[in-house]
Amino acid sequence: MGTVQIRDSSHKAGKGEKRVKREERFRHELKYRIGYAQYMELRNRLRTIMQSDVHAGVDGRYLIRSIYFDNYMDKALREKADGVSRREKFRIRYYNDDFSYLTLEKKIKDNALCMKIDAQLTEKECRELLEGRTDWMREHPSPLVRELYAKMHYQMLCPRVLVSYIREPYIYQAGNVRVTFDSDIRTTLYHRNFLEDRVADIDTAAEPRDMILEVKYDAFLPEIIRSLIQINTLRQTAFSKYEACRRFG
């Protein structure tokens, strides 16, 4: 990850501008495993009509790190492996190694549909949560934080792994389409410390320069995007970054 120098912080809220609350609803989510040559071809096509996400750096990318939760029985991991149609995962996410903007997220999957519910955490709250000091969560104003508190107790959820990757995002307003290329997916292996200034991790790619293409949209995928991506020529996958990273520990 040391080759990526991204320091754009325009995605952060709370510094002069109000954070826009996203409407919580299910969206379609399609995933494809692609090689570098396919990436270059698809990116060149998409750039003709799609806009780069304003949150991306000058090179059009940003670094994402997610701390995933699971229990001692690997509930989330097993449900994914077993193909359970409706399931959920909790994670803490931050960008470009910036601890001033941290979000707790619950991702709900229902077959090919997905929905994210999120809540902002302070760095102090996040560090206390990761260290097992959770009493403050019971009275938190966010229902999601209170829900995680309950499930950390009766489901025994705890932080399990740090997943990192580089994302290159594109957006198209009609259909609320978001197309992303995710690369350099890395895991912290058996490491159990989180929110560190220096991360020691390893690559998870089966083939060098492999990428994951994700296509997310609301009710419909515009025909112009469908034709540019040529979805019918790609092989859809049920790839999970969390599952890929947990193969190593």
C-alpha cells in the first residue's frame, strides 16, 4: 500500500459542511472478477459518460480500510460460505488512514440486493469499542450503535480482521449508478490490533493485478451503462472481500 499517496479528505463531514444522510433502501449489487486488461478497457469506456466520485483523490482513487466483526463461531463467514440469502455484517470503515471520520456500518444482503445503514463514530468511541469498553454504547443516540452493543453481548461479536483495498469509483445520476474498481485487496492475517498508524498486511489476490468490478444501482440499470460494461460478456461472482481475507486467518 505504500505506493499509494492519497490525502484527499473531501469525503469528511463536520468541517464546515453538513453530512447528507443517505436514504436507507435496498439497491442492486453485481460483482465481477476482472483482469488488468479488462479494467483498462472498461475504464476507458466508462470515462466517456460517467463522472469520477468527488471524494476520490487526484488519481481518481482512495484507500478504504474496514474492520469487520464476527463471533467465535464465525457466523458471518459461515453464512456467506453457506449461501444464506439474507445476512448481515458489521464493520467500521475509514478512508486514507484518516481517523477523524469513522463510520460504523451494517451491510444487509438479500440475494442480489444490498443495503447499508451507518452511524458516525468519534475516534475516542471507536478505540473504546475496539478495546472492549462498550458501556457508553447503551445510551448512544444512534440505534445502530445500540444494536451492535446488544449483538456484541448476545451474539459475541468482536473485531476479527482489517480489510484494505484501493477503490476507483464512477457515478451516473440516472438510476443512481455507481461503478467501482477495487484492487490491491489486503488482510491483516492473524493481527488483532486495529486503528494503527502503520498497518502490516498481505495481498489476497489469486492472480497478480486481479480486480473486482462492482455495479450498484437502484431500480434500473440504464442501457447506456449496460452496453458500456457489456455485462453479458462478464462472469458474475459472489465475491466477498471479508471472506477472501478470512482465508488467511
